[in-house]
Amino acid sequence: MDWTVIARSLPQFTAGFWLTLKLSAIGILGSLIVGALVSLAQYFKLPGLRQLATVYIEISRNTPLLVQLFFIYYGLPGLGVKLSATVSGVFGLMFLGGSYMAEAFTSGYNAISKGQLESGRALGLTNVQLARYVVVPQGLAASVPALAANVIFLIKETSIFTVIAIPELTNTALDLIGLYYRSNEYLFVLVVAYAIILIPLSVGLTWLERRVRYGTFGN
């Protein structure tokens, strides 16, 4: 292990580190928004939207992110839609992550007793009011463990971005290995970089899960 090689590569890995964080944050935020909307469409059985949401989830969850990225980056230009590599990566992460987040939200919503929904409707609440005051607050808390697992999963999936030449961490490591043939050093830095992102995040999400696990509503 040559530490001078590692030291010389730090500027490139630092740039890849921050790009990975940026793309992950945008993609995960978008996934949460997409997932929340899709899950509510399914939960309240909205005509048309429910079927569309089901088709989206089945396509997204049963095709690899690699194929999705190829379609977005190389296929869409044939339809007149040309996106940059970074935008394609974010959209790909949102497309994949949205379906996983939707399933996580739905599992939390399904934990809410039907009696609460019936009581809300008896009081004259609309679906929007039920979602705002009954379903989302309780379902979100119950969904935290699955949402946390999805966040970790999506950050790791950013390594696939290397196939469309986005200079995130994995792409940076592969480029440096191709140039200088120092696999041990660059792979070591790659592992450390992902550990710096994922270990604190995992600890923080575990703490959050424990906090909401004991939360109560309506007391």
C-alpha cells in the first residue's frame, strides 16, 4: 500500500465524494416525493391513478437500474428528449427509488386501523384531510425502518452511474485504476469513502427508527 498514491488521488476522490452525496440527496428526495404520491394513489384506490401507480411499481421494481439508465440516457434522445448524464442519473434513481419508497409508505399506511378511517369519514373528512391528519402522520412513523433501508440502498446504487460516465466515487476509482494500475490503493479509498457516508447515516437512521418506534399519536 503506497500512501503517497492515495494522497495524490484525494482531490479526485473528494470531488467524486461530494458529487455522490449531491446526486444521492436529490435522487432520494425525489424518490420520497414520488413514493408518497404513488402510495396515496394506491391506498385511497383513486380511479385510473391506482392502476397507473401499479404499472409503474411493477416496471420499476422488476427492471435493473442499469437498464433504466441506458434507456433514459441513450434511448430518450431517439424520442427527442436529450438529458445530461447527471440529470439522467438523478431521474434513474428517482424512477427506481420511487417504487421502493411507495411500497414502504404503503406498508406503513396499511398498519393504520380501518376504524380510524371510518371514524374520519363519519366526521366528514375528505380523502385529502384523511391523508393529512390521519394516514400520513401515523403511516410515516411506521414506514421509517423500510424508508431508512431504501435510503441506504439508493446511495449504494449510485455506483451504477459509472456506466454513463458520471464522475462519482466508483467512476473515479475505475478511471484512476485504468490510468495508474494501482488497484489496492484506489479501491481502499473507495471503500473508506462509502464507509464515511454510509456508517454515520446508518447509525443516525437507526437512532431515528428507535425514536419513532416508541412514539404515540393522539395521546
